[in-house]
Amino acid sequence: MIAVLLPPTLGRPTRLPALGGGLPAAGVTPVRVAVAGDGLPPHAARYVAAASLEIRRLVPPDAPTALVAEGDAGPLAGALGAAQRAAHRPVFGYVLVDALLPQPGTATRADLDRTQNPQGTPPPPVADGEPAGYRTETLPPSADWPDAPCGYLLTDPARAHAARLARMRGWAVRECAPREASGALAALLLELRGMA
């Protein structure tokens, strides 16, 4: 069983560098992909293409695989799953880590911020080096998603509302401190594997 650890977009570092550390003890092989080139538009499409190429290079085609998307990679989980299906690489589960949820239709990151945060919550500040148009570009559609069981791992209280939405959708949700994330992820992946 393989867990593909998808980093945040735009080359941002992970908030949880030890996320895959506890997975081997649970029988899960972590594969951390490197994604580059999404700093130019269309950012989301470039991220999906680069991540898909890395998955193809690093993961055997017949390995049971879960996609673990952190931060701004979360809303791209549906498109990443569709790319895996097109390559005949079935995904047995998805875990979003401190991320907004993919949404059917043609949403933008700004749309997701508005619809998945409580009323009156200010939008996140523009990060240093964030390209113009990044928040307002249309994300790849995820019409048939989810096509496998989903889980949500919350370590950042700023994403608590997204975790509540995931729970309302019937997803497996774990909340923990960042230092406990690896163990919580292992438990989530084993639970999702049992559902597949």
C-alpha cells in the first residue's frame, strides 16, 4: 500500500515534514512527490500534470495507492484522481490535510474560501510570492469525485470548518497536533483501505 504525499502548491514547503515518518510501521510506503512548474498559469493544471508525471515515475501501476493532498493541493484531489484513473492507476482513497475540499463544477480558490469558511471569516492573506490570478483561476473540474473513500486530517485550527464539512459528508476525520499527524494519517489510511 502506497501513500502519495502531495505537497502544497507553488513550491511552498510542507507544514508537516514528518508526515510520512510513521507510515512504514503501519505497512504503508510513503512516496513524497516533488512538484515544480506550477508558478506559471494555469497553476492548477500545471500542478496536476507535474504531480501525475511524478506519480507515474515513482509508483508501480498495480500498487494500491492513496493520494494525500496538503494545503492548496487539496482542491486538486479530484483532478489528480481523474488523471490516475485515465492512466489505469486506481486510487483506493484520498486524504486532505489542512485543505479546502474539491467542489463539483468550475470553482476558483477564492470561491472555495468563500463557501467553505464560516460567514464573516476574512479571506486568507495573499502569501508572499503568490502569482496574480492564482486565487481566481478556474480549477480543473472534479465532477465524478469522490470515486473512493475520503478522509480529512486537521492539524491547523484555521481549517476546522473544512473538517466539519468533511465530517458532514461522511468522511473519516482525525484532528491532532502537528507532531501526531503521522500516526493519525496511518490510522486514516488503514481505515480507508478497509472501506475500499
